[in-house]
Amino acid sequence: MVNWNEIDTVLLDMDGTLLDLHFDNLFWMEHLPRRYAEIKGEEHAAARHRLIEQFRAEYGTLNWYSVDYWSQELGLDVRALKEELRHLIVIRPHVEEFLARLHRGPRRVLLVTNAHRKSLDLKMEETGLDRWFDAIVCSHDFGMAKEHPGFWAAMNAVEPFNPERTLLIDDNSAVLESARTYGIRWLLSLLQPDSTREPRHVEDFPAILHFDAIMPELAHIDA
Ligand SMILES: [Mg+2]
């Protein structure tokens, strides 16, 4: 699935890949609608229905991922509401061992996320994962989500990588598709981004359940 000898850059998604997507699913589908209804004094079911429709309309765009956009759109402090659930921000199994091994090895390791800076900061504060990366790339800085075909070229201009020798691991098939269009050779998805949902079927891309399936060797690292 992964030949480590042919890879010198590793690009890793955050939500649903390194972190359990349960936090995000619960936040957007349950917590935010409930708190919105409380704060605005609206009926819960109707408010939830309307909000979920509103989220869907922005799916896959930068707005969809933007704390500032939704704070303004809904007249709420979205980052503060996320704080209320921060105990549910959880690292997926085997991720720390995987990152520790990569960190000791020769490859460049980047976090590449559509998460808004305010979300990213909260999650790094909570998990401490930022210490493992050579760089952290936030798609909002490029004005394009990772789903956008132009994103990878824009990123490559700032954080150069050879697409032929790069591995991207991301739970979002639309993102993997845009990376494939750009020419990134090694692409991997996740079978269970949200630990509370059943593992899914992933079409078009190889997929792993957990990172123990592709652990880089420790042995050849120290030369
Ligand atoms: Mg993701």
C-alpha cells in the first residue's frame, strides 16, 4: 500500500485522519444547533434543520471550514462553542507512534488542513501534535480549499515537494481526487474517520483502518 523507499514527503490531513472526526460531527450536527437554539430562543428541531441546510450549501468550500464565516453568519462565537466540547478532541489510535517514527526518520512531514486557524490552534493546544511537523499548512492562507485543483500547485510554490515522491493521507475523497489530478502519486484514505460510526467502504483509493498498517520501520532510520 505504501513503499516508504519511494516517499520523501508525507502530507497529513488533521480531522478524520490524525484526529477523531467524532468531535467535528458532534459539534456541527448536535452541539452547535442546540446551543444556537438556546442562545437565540428558537425551537431546537427547526433551528437544527435550517442550520444543517445552511452548512450543506457551503460543503467543500473554505466558508464551510471557516470559524469566522460561521461566527458572522450565525451571530455566535463559534470558537467559544468549540471550547465547550474540547474534551472530545481525541487523537486516533497509533497516530503518535506513527508521527514519532516519521519525525525520527528522513522524510519531511507536513500537516495540511482545511481547518480554520482558530480550529487548528484549539486542536494543537489540546493534543500537542504540532511538535511532530516540519510545517503546518492551512488552506485558508491560499484562499482555496484542498478540494480545489489549484491548491496543490499553490502549496508547492511555498512548501516545495516532488509529487512523484509524496504521500498524502486524507479521509476526504474529493481532496484525494484533486491531489491525484495534480499528480501526487501516493494517496491513502481512512476507513473509520469517526470512531463512533461503522467503518465505511472507500472507492477509488486504498484505505487503512489505523496507522499501524503502514508504520515506517525504525531500523533503517539511523544511518
Ligand atoms: Mg479530514
